[in-house]
Amino acid sequence: MFSKRTRIKDLLQSDNVNFQATVMGWVRTFRNNQFIALNDGSTNNNLQIVIALGSLEEQLLKRITTGACIKASGEIIASLGKGQKIELNASEVEILGDSDAEKFPLQPKKHSLEFLREIAHLRFRTNTFGAVFRIRHSLAFAIHSFFNKKGFVYLHTPIITASDAEGAGEMFKVTTFPLDGTAPTNDDGSINFKEDFFGRSTNLTVSGQLEGELAAMAFSDIYTFGPTFRAENSNTTRHLAEFWMIEPEMAFYDLEDNMNLAEEFIKYIIRYAMDNNKEDLDFLTQRLEEEEKQKPQNERSEMSLLQKLEFVVNNNFERITYTEAIEILKESSHNKKKKFQYIIDKWGIDLQSEHERYLVEKHFKKPVILTNYPKEIKAFYMRQNDDGKTVAAMDILAPGIGEIVGGSQREERLDKLTQRMEEMHIPTDELDWYLDTRRFGACPHAGFGLGFERIVQFVTGMGNIRDVIPFPRYPKSASF
Ligand code: ATP
Ligand code: MN
């Protein structure tokens, strides 16, 4: 059988020697016509393959180049050299796929992340991206495992939606109409979507929450984990046009239950990665330390990546209200010295990421949960507090990233909900199906959305969100 091979990770983990093995993978380097560093993606570590001088034909040796795919068989022996416990003493080498060394874009040297983004189809074959995407996998697995243990139902909400009422972000349109100006129109010249594929105007989803709430009103606890799309023209290190979101929605939860779940959830998945991706996290920690050395002393972070993760799983998140946050920010010397781009002068303004990061990184030095925001800057479905001014919202802010979670207790009172929708000019007839949950057996409920790439960024320490999703989509970029 062709695929009878041993994974390099399994070989490196075992203490056995003196047995025959076959490995397959991609050549990272080939030194002195003798030593191949082979990687098969199962681990960041390479297996050293030793070729006895004169044992292979010159013609074959020439084809062992960086990037080539090979199959090697031989005896696993205790390594004579430094840097590895074992190596494979090759008796047979077969080239599965040649790689022209002159043309292969990944040379065995340090490449910038920007350059690697341009060759995203090949960047999986670097140590950094190998580590990032193995961790991404682990976090995804941990998310399902967390909710499964708690009895949540995994709900697949639609990707094509007709509701554009949520206002979470600009939407991408979905249509089969031609774009050359020949689409059917109404008398007033507007596009006649009644003749379009779905008989109405449709978009790519910005959030599965509204549909999630419907299911929570039957299963009690559900979560979604799927792609979401926002045509926001923001060229930041934290925004993508296509990203993955996890949205749990729970019946019989108030704001505090919601915060408790979110905090437990984040700690669980970070802990899972720490337990299961130790090598990759060690590698990324080291990588970050080297990156930090380029910065001036006072800009370097006090903790290493691993220390930061350890700290987050072992300490309570700070919980404060929006009003308290505004006071802290207003009184901060940063604000008084006008170091913020947006000066904090009054209650009611939306916080910018510079403010969020100040609270988390400078003031509290730990993750912060901000609650009870002014209703004017939050969505219509958030539960109105008795003060008439604020809603039962909560955002979780993480060091280095800013907002990673946005959530709230939902407004379950039909009259309050419809009143708020009218105030915000949200058509109630289009969302009649949503309002039905408030008509038939409503209950207190809550939920939140965690941006998957933001938590992957946090755990891997990667500075740019474009480097934690395999093929990032952002303004002017949809390659691969
Ligand atoms: P931000 O203020 O950072 O733009 P938001 O308030 O628009 O976030 P929500 O609508 O509450 O965010 O979405 C829930 C979560 O989804 C956010 O907390 C964040 O983790 C993530 N998220 C939002 N927009 C993006 C995006 N464009 N790219 C990646 N993740 C995102
Ligand atoms: Mn946004």
C-alpha cells in the first residue's frame, strides 16, 4: 500500500530505535549531499534523513532540493549528531514530486510575513504558518468539545440571508442578475428583485444570531460556528471581509450567566491549545521574542506569549461597566495629555480600539469585560436596563487585540423590542419571524459572538489577522 508511512511526529515522540520506517514529506534543506531535513506537517520538527556517501546515484541526489516531495525508507537509529534524538538512515529514496530549486519561492531563510502573504498557497510549508494552522485546528476542535460537553446543539445558520436588519456591518449582495445594466427594473428604475433567484434581495450573512435565538427557544442551548461576511472597508490588523464566528445562544441566561460562560469558554480553549500544541506555542513564543528584540525597550511586552496565555487562564477577567470605563479613561493622564486620537469628553460616545487597548494593556493589564453600554451605540435586540439609558451588553477586550467578544442579554419583552425597533427604523414586518419568539413562549435569554480569527491571533501572538486564516479576504484582495 502506497500510504504505509509513519508520521514524523510519531517517530520523534517515540523512544524506540533500530526499526524500519518509511516517511514522506517535503524537503526543507539538504546539506552536504548527506543530510535531509524532512517535514510532513505533523509537527514543526524535521526528521533528519542521513544518506551514506556514494549510496545514491548522482542523478537522484540532484533532485533532492528544497521544496521537493520525497519518500524515504530505512532504519531509525539514535542520532550521532546534535539537535535530534533520532534520525533515519536511508536505504531508499524516491522523488515523489520535483521542485525546481531556482524557481521555488520559499528559500531556506527568513521571509517577511508580507511576502509570505503573497504566496499564501505555499506559506503552510513554513515553521510559522505550520504552527499557526495546527493551533487554529486545535482551537476549532476545542470549541466543539467545550459545547458538546455542556450539551449545546451545534446549529448551522444560513449563509445566504434576506434579513439585512441587524446592522452589524456592510453586506455583500447575492444575486444571479447580470451586472451589465440589463437586470429587470421597477417603474422607478430600481432593481426588481422579485425576479431574482430568491424573489427578493439577498446578502451574505453578517451574523447567525437572530436564527440562533430561534433555535435556543427550543433546544435551550445552541451554538453556531461558521463563516460570516462584512464588506467593511477597514484595512486594519483585526478585520477581515470573511471571518469565522462562534455564536452561542442560551435560554434562561442573564447577562452575568452570559459573562461567566464566555470567560469559562475562552479559558477552556486556550488551555486546550496549551496542553495540545506545546511545541508550536514554544516556537511562536520564541518567534515573538525575536520580533520584540527589534523594538525599543519601553515598547516590549513584559510577558512572553506563553506567560500571557498562562496569565489569562489563571486570572479572573476584570468586569466593569461602560460608565466606569468612561470615568477611568476621562481621568487618565493619557486623555489629559491628549494622547488619544479621539479624546474622551463625555458619556455616550463609542469606544475606539485605542481606548479599549488602554483599559486592557495599560490600566488593568488583563482581559476586561465591559458591560451596560449606552443603548444608542448598541443593537436593537439588546435588553434595555431599567435606567432607560443603557442596555445589558457585554464586550470582552483582550490585550493586544481589543474586542474579541460582543454579546448581550436579549430583549425578550415584545413591547420593548418593537418600540426600540421603531425608534431605530428597523422594519418589524421583515423580522416578523424573529418577533414570533417573543409572542410564543418568550424567556430571558442571552448570547455572544466570538471572532474566531481574533482568538487565534491572541493564542498565536500573530500581529495581523491576515496571517491566521489560510486565505484572507480583505479590501482589494481575494487571491487563491
Ligand atoms: P469591531 O468593533 O472590532 O469591528 P464589532 O463590534 O463589529 O467589532 P460584533 O458585530 O459584535 O463586532 O461581532 C462579534 C465579534 O466578531 C467581534 O467581537 C469580533 O471578535 C469579531 N469580528 C467582528 N468584525 C470582524 C471582522 N471584520 N473580522 C474579524 N472578526 C470580526
Ligand atoms: Mn465592526
